[in-house]
Amino acid sequence: MKKITILLLIAILSITMLTGCSAKKEDLLVSAWQDYEKYIYDVTNTTGDDIGQLVYISERVTKKDTTIGTILVPSATGTKISYELEIYNNEDYIKSEMLFTSNTFNPQSVYKETLISGVLTETNANYNNSKYNYAITIDGIETSSGEIKCSSPYYDNEMVYYILRSLDMKGESFSFSVPSPLEEALQNRTVTYVATVMVNSNVGSVNCDKLTMTSNQMISGTPFNLYYSTEKLVASGDPLKNYEDKIIHSALIKMEEGDYIYTLKSLTVDRPQETE
């Protein structure tokens, strides 16, 4: 009986020790998005003027040849993110595509293109063995290239919003690094939970967790305030789709980046029909 009691005590102590250890935030990531999601945001300035539109799309791919910018990734498996920011009063735009693994959240390939005041800048990059290799061209001429060594946890800038929607940040903070080819270095970022607030948008009034993101380097347009829904949203979609296939978890309802405010206008889970 004493032997059994001792064994039980050891087991209880072991469980207590294990549960007492706090897991790393990066180990708690959950890819809870649908196979396809399309978000459209109205972009305004701090005085309320409509200045543009942001379209943000995520799509799961499984062993599918996938194009990231001009690079073909054969038999890719993961989540492809693409977005395009259009400014109304001029021809300026920013668009990007990137691919990361949906289960381990490892960035793989990324392409970014900006047209600002008539200057076209393109960045092609890929990740391999914790190294970020990139090349930047301006108006078709390569101006810089290099390699940045990454330290865990690290993510690509284009996937940060998906990382944050994949965590329960209530009452907590999370630090990670992002390679910056323009600075030729890693940016260290920290995201902190601020409060749960009500946010008004075209999809209704939604309870959101407000997060603030800061950096040890200058991020253009700081500060960053992000508002993630704490409620399940029902996206628009084919009436024949199952209800569960329209549920959106932790949707990004609103972003504040310096003088720019992005507010969710619409949300759908219907893929565009492919033309023959």
C-alpha cells in the first residue's frame, strides 16, 4: 500500500510540475481560419476622409503549385496570404503575396510590390534554415540583396496579423522578431493586450480585444492598434455552404496605423470562380 501511495504521489507531483510550466506563446498558435477568407477594409484618415481600400485574402493550399510573385512554389502546402492596398487620389499601391506552413507557422516565400510616387519597388524573399534571403529591385534594377539570420520566434511581416489572430492574447503580451530588408536587420516587436472594447464596422458592432504593437526600430506609421473580434462572425457565402464553414474566428475588425484607419467593410468565404 505504501508503494502505491508513493507512486500516486509522484504522479501527482509530476502533473503539478508540468501544469505549472507556462507554454511558449509560439507553441500555442492555432490556425483556426477557413480554407478561403476574403476581407475588404475601408481606409480612412484621422479626419474621416475616405482615402483607399484594402483587400486581404487567405487561402489554404495542399500540394498545389502556387505562385508567389513571379516565383512558382511546386506542390506547396500551407496558407497563402495576399493583399492589395489601393489609394484613391493617386496611382500609389502596395501589394504582397506570401506562403507559410499552416501547422508550424514557418514563413516560406514572400513577394512585395509598392508603387509610391511613380517609383516601383519589388522585394523577393525566401526562408531557409532560419535565414531570410532577399533581393530588392527599384524600377527593374536590383539595388540590394542579402541574408538576415533569424532567431525564434520569427515571422514574416506579411503574416503578423494572422499570427496574432491565432493566439489568445487577453491580459498578456508576446514578443517576436521580423526580418526587415530595408534595415538589413531583425525588428524586435512586442504585442500587448490593452482592453476589450466595442468596435463599430459595416459588419456590425463587435466586441474586440485591442492589441498594441511596438518595435525597437521605427515602423512607418506607428503606433499600431489592432482590434480582433472576440465573437464568432458569420461570413457571407453560398447559401448551400454549411453554417460551420462560414464561421470566422478572431477576425481582424479594425487597424490603426499612424494616420490611417482600416475598418472591416465585408467578409466572405466564397472563392472566386476559376475561368476555363
